Amino acid sequence: MRAATALADITPHGTFYMEGYANDVRRQPALGVHDAPCAVLLLLEVGEVRVLFVSLDVCIVSAEGSRLLREGLAACLGLPEENIVISAIHSHSCPNGFEGEGGIVGVHSHGYVEMASGRVIEVATGLEGALVEVTPELASLHVRGWYSNRNDRERPFDDSVHVLRLRAEDGTVAGAMLNFNCHATVVGPFNRYLTTDVMGGVRARVADWVGCVPYTFTGASADLGNRQFRRGNDFAELERVSCGIASAIMEGAEFAPVELVEPGISSFSRRVSYNNEDYFDQYRAQLADVTAVLADHETGFDERKLADTERQLLETQLSIHDVDFTIEMRTIDFGGVVFVTFPGELASDLGVRVKEAFGDRVAIVIGYANDYQGYFVPEGDFGGTSYESYVTKMPRGGIERVLDEYEESL
């Protein structure tokens, strides 16, 4: 097995806007850069098959928004596009553009996608020459006390953490992966300084310990967050949370050898199409409720933050008459570890279900990957306190039917 990793600086210059929150403050240009964004590239070669993982420090990445990058990477590395995974760390304070037509800010960072894609592709040209023989090691652990189900702190959630380390023969680390499941949203909706937030913060703090900057991603974390544990929403709190999660990972990790074989790669897709007007009365009722929450001066900060985003998305729902999109999941089976990509924000319970489809094997969900189709919520979570169920494009019970078909395809 061989591996190589590389970093691309994708810091914007000039005027840019940040994706993640829909409010008047965020429709103004960003004021500057608090911590610089990057792209992490990890190329794995096992047998005759190569797979490229790319993590972008952006909020979301759609198939449309990443088309230029995907095509360029496939061409320069001679890879089929199905062997390329492009995922977003989901910071709500990174430059926009990669979301394509799916953004909620309404203004665009002109030229950012082209600039960032060019830098990533340029760095990718050196990956083949950097490939070295490696031995894979995996640490799997659980982290608690920093994040949870954001709708109910007592509810079970996927608290698993995985660190894959690829050691070269000389003892150096030629590449790594880091997965933990949490919304990357410590810094609040009125921040105007670019930050990679929790994902980037933890990544930076474990890099020396791992041996390189790891390809970092969240999994099924649609309903996971740290709001029940936060003591604020500024950069000081981001520092506290990032250091706390990183410390828990480094203290709890125990690496053991893992066998990775030539991967089998398969794709599963399901088209979702329906008349959205059938749900207009429901959207109007929800919009009336959320407007009342926003009008209440005693509404707390986090509740107001979610309510404001919910209002914007519900208004968008009322402008859509027909819903037609495709869910595409990709399974990359390395034997000892299986990766499953998902094109959006999958609820934690549903992510656990995907993992359980592989029995006792180590299965890891890569969320926000290759496309973005919004929230996907379990049937039992519709209504009540589940903000996510108010803004999903999938009808009640729809995602369960999709996952039934996915499991049957395995």
C-alpha cells in the first residue's frame, strides 16, 4: 500500500462572502481572515486502485459547484471521478461558491471557486511522485462532554472517533484521516471573520501528534452540535472547544494495525421527485410558529439562531413548486475499513444504521461529500423540537426507504 498527502492554501483575497447563515450581516463582505482555510488531499493506492480524498474548508460542496475541481483532478491524476471524494468541513464561516446554486446568502465570492480549484489541482500534480509505501494503523474511540444530539442532550448519538495513520518505512507519517461527528459551528452567525471553526481547530491541534495534517471530516451529524456545552460563541470559546476535543482524542487513542486491501468502489443513486405544493400549508404553519419565536424578546441566542435560519429556508421552500434531486452514495470498501459517502446532512441515528449494515466491520460515514442535498431526518423526528425536520427536502419516512434500497444493493 502506498500513500501521499498534500495541502493547498485556499485563502481568498479581495472581497469575499461567507456561507452558512442567512442574515443581513452575512450579506456583507467578510472583514478578514482569522485562521486560513486549506484543502487537504490524501491519495491512497492499494493494488491497482487509487482513491483520492479531498477535504475543502468550506461550508458545503455541491456537484455543480465542484465540477471544475472534480474534472481537473480526474484529468491530472488519471482517475475515474468515482474514485474521487470531495467533502466539506462544514464551517459556517468559510468563503462561499462551492455550494453552486444551493447557497442561502444570496451574494457570491466571484472567482473563488476558480482560484481555489486551481490551487488544489496544482498541488495534486505532485501527489503521484510523493507516494511511498505505508503501514496503516487505526485508532477507534469515543468522545463525550463536548457535543451531543443538539435537540436532546440525553439522547444517544454517534460519539465514535476514528484516526487512520499511514506510517512510512522510515517512521514518518505519509498521510492520515480524522473523523468525529459534530456540527462545526462554535462561532456565531454575526461573525464576519473567516474561520475553519471546530473541524479546522481540532485538525490543527492534532497535526503534530498524528504526524501530518489529517484529512478531516464529519459523518452523520445533521442533529449533532455543541450548543448544550458551549460557554459562548466567540473565538475564545472556539479555542477552548477545539483544544478540549483534540485533547480527548489524543488521550484516548490507541493505534492498532489494520489491513487495507484493494478497494471495491460502488455507487448507489436514488431519484427523489414530488410536488412540493402538497406541503405548502405545513410550511406556512411552521413559518408562523418560527416568526412568533423570533418576535419573542426572551428567545435565547441559540434558539434565535436556528429560528432565523429556519425562517429563511421555509420561505425558500414556499418558492419551490417541484422537488427533483438525486441522492448518490458511494461505498469504498478497503476490507479493514469501509467508507460510505453521503451527499448532505444525515441524522446521527441514520448514520449508525448505515454503519450497522456492515456488521462488525469498521464503517465510517463521510458526510457533506460529493454533493449537497440538505438535511435527512428520521421519520420519528419530524415535528416537535427537531429543527432539521422543518427544512429537509425529503418527505417523512423517505430517507428510510432510500436506505432500505441502499442496504439491499450491498
